[in-house]
Amino acid sequence: MESRYKSFVTVEQLPALVGQTVTLHGWVQDKTGKGKLTFIRLRDGSGMVQCVVFAPNVEERVVNDAKSLTQESSIAITGTVRAEQRAPGGVEVDVADVKIYQLSTDYPITPKEHGVEFLIEKRHLWLRSSRQHAIMRVRAAVVKAIRDFFDGSGFKLMDSPMLTPNACEGTSTLFETEYFDLGKAYLTQSGQLYAEASAMALGKVYTFGPTFRAEKSKTRRHLTEFWMVEPEMAYFDLNDDMDLAEDLVEYIVQYALKTCQQELGVLERDLSKLEAVRRPFHRMSYTEAVEWLNKNNVRLNRKQSDGSEVQIDFPWGEDFGAPQEEAIMTQFNKPCIIHRYPTEVKAFYMKRDPENPRVVLAMDMLAPEGAGEIIGGSQREDNHDALLERILHEGLSQEEFQWYLDLRKYGSVPHSGFGLGLERTVKWITGAEHIRECIPFPRMIYRISP
């Protein structure tokens, strides 16, 4: 959509404005000088462009103002757009005038090396750096791709509540709060249970928003507040669920490749690895995965009663951790879906396989390059009595889940869904080292500021 605000030209629009005089508003990324030339790299949020001040062509005031600029000074630059094939974006701006809004002094994040703790403490400023700026723009593109995919595929957005009276996947990782006179409430772990109710009304729905896990995990993949998109579909079985997950991830990756070439270049991402992300993805059952681990001598460390550790074959029935997931993915250059996990390691709402009650109709999608799990999903239990049995087996309150059981009393149908972690997906696509770089203001077990 063309902007109504004609006075605000952005850097990303410049290639179409060669030869025209424009005014740009932004911040000074850096400034250098050589003789009668002053070079200003201007960042405006949409991109970066080099602006060139040539002293003989402008007033002395403009030269002096340009030379006074400091890192992160806020300015407006008026000048003529010139084609320059050697420049990023293929253009530069010949400056005619500089307007200073504020000269920044003693900006704390300089071009030198800074420690991660310092940078995360200054996250409100770190976001301005080239790398973080690029990651945030890829994140925005991934969000748009997700919404476009579902909105264009007959899904309706149905928001689930952030405050819930009960747990979705056990009570050990909940953030708890008092809720007026009604007792305790919890920050949601997932929008899934409510999305199931929405799907029984609208057929195909998705919920997209923040979720909260009070896990005491310090890995490169964990946040306590993160965003998930969770589609839920009436009449979908596990195979339909896996097919949809493949369609979604292929769409996201290819959209990012198409629209974020410049950002992925800044991040020095190997694009060939993303170009390989095309359907069909690989698939293997949990049992096949365990057999592969043991055949390839991927051993499990097990602590004994005396405190010593021994290495054993990976036992059937135990959930995979990051080492097992990463080992499995060494054989693949695109995602792999592991399906039919042991019943006891998965959530109460997952449907048991009618052909083998020891496993549930669950699936996880693992991404390559050490990215780990980006999707978890399942076919949901649609039988009232079987679901009630699982609720009681997990020690959950039948009364609190009565509304959820009602979905199995009134027009129950086979249905499925999954959750895709936004930050984990962005981490994989961008090649970021840590998930804290993939959300504007990360919340981790040791950090709740800025």
C-alpha cells in the first residue's frame, strides 16, 4: 500500500527514486571523513544508506553540522538519490542539507567488542546494531508469513486467554497469580485447549500470541516468555497435521528467503541451507529414531546411585533431549518429523494410537543445523471417557477441565493441531547463536529487565 505520508521517504524506497530529491529521517550509524568529503551512514529502521557531503556543493553550516555528528545522533538529511552499484541497495545520497534533532553523546555501544551480559543489559540500545536490526526484520517477516499462510488457507484467528484457571501441560512450569476472590490463575502455557473449542465452532482456527513457561532452563533454546502460533483443525488426523506443518514451515522459510535477502546477507547466513527446505520433509517414528540412535552409538549418560555416570543405549520410552535431537538431524539437510511418541512422556490430551496404545499420535518437527524442535503437535483425544481417564491419571481436576470434556460430549470429531515456536524458528532461519537475540526483550530465568 502506498504511503499517504509523502514527506517520509524511507531507505528501502530509494532504489525507485534515483535522480529525485528526498528527505530521510533517521539515526547516524557511523560517520567518517576524507578531505572535503564526509560520509554518513544513516539508519532509519527500513535499512541503511550512505549519505555523502561534498563541501564545495553545500553551505559551510551543513559541512560543520555533518562533521559534528556522533553515533546515534538523530537527524534529517535532504539530498539527491544517486545510483551506486558498489553500495548496499545500489544507491547513495548526495547531501544538500542536514537537520540535527539531537546530538548523541557517549553512546555506550561502540564498534569495539562488548560482552553478552553488557549487551543484554543494554538491550534497548543493542536492538539498533546491524545484526540485531537484521534479526528483528527477519522476525517480522516470519510473523507476516505465518499470518499470510493461515489467513490465505481458510483459517480464522481466534485469540485464547492469557490468564487461565488450569494448566495445559502439567503444573510444574506455571507462573501463578492471585485472581481477585476466585483463587489462583496462571499465565498460559499454550492457547491450544481454547483453540480446540474455537475449532469446534469455526472448523480451522489459529491462535498467535505470547506464552509462558516457568522452566528453570538456561539453554540457548529457552525463554520464559515466547510467542507461539497454534493452529487447530476439526476433522484433521495426524497425517493431515504433519502435512500442514510441512506446508507452513516451507512457506515461512521460502518467504524469508524471498523478502529478507539483505538481512540474511548481513547475518552471513548460508542461503543454500535454507533453499533446501522444500517438501517433502523427512519422517520417522519414535521407535525408528531410538533404533537409529542405538545403531549409531549415540549413548545416554545415566547417573548411578553412587553419583557416577555410565553410558547406556537409549531406552525406549524416554523422551529425547537436545543431544539426541541434534544427533538424529546430522543425517538430514531439511526438517524431520518424529511421530508416535510413548504415551507416558506426552501430554494428557494426545490420542493413543488405536493400533498401539503404548504410543500417542504425536509429532515433533526437528530443524537441521542444531536448531532442534520447532513444532510440537498431535491428534487430540476425541473420546470423552478416554480423555477423562487421562485427566485423572495425571492428577488433574475433573471439575476444572469439565468445559474441555464437554467438547467430547457434544459433537466430538477427530481433530488435530500443533504449536510452532516463533523465536526458535527465527533462530534457525537467521543462524542466531542464542534465542535471546530473536525476541525484542528476552525474559529468562535470570533476567526480567530492561
